[in-house]
Amino acid sequence: MPQHERQTDQRLERAILELLDGRAPGATICPSDAARAVFEGEDDGWRALMEPARRAARRLATAGEVEITQAGRPVDPDKARGPIRIRRLR
């Protein structure tokens, strides 16, 4: 993996954790929140970071830092299809 992709992945992971730390316990964020936080532009180019943000959330879920939810319930990160939310495990 190229260095710039690794750096983006790390930035997305940090953004997810920082966004969640700024929310109430049990609150969730959307992967798009992290993508927007990391994207350095004024257009909708953040959309290109959506799948990398979802992958970052899956890595954090595997590490036990967060859980991925759909309809308010935890789901298997590798089987989730469609819109997801990310919640900090405390």
C-alpha cells in the first residue's frame, strides 16, 4: 500500500475516534463524518473517502475500539451492507 494511502487510513481512524470522543456516550457517527473531517477541499470530493472510512471503521471494530451498527443494533462489520453507524465501545 502506498504511503499516502496508509496516511489517509490512519487519519480516518483518528478522525473516527476523535469524533466519537466528542460525542455523548453511546452516540454514533456516520463514516461520512470522518470522510468530511479528513478531506481537504471545498467540494464533495470527500465522497471518494467513504469506502476507506468504512474500512477504517471495520479495522477499529476488529481492534475492539468501536462497534458498527445498523438500525441501532451491532452488526458483523464484514457482513454489513448499506448505511452503517459507528459507536465507541466504552
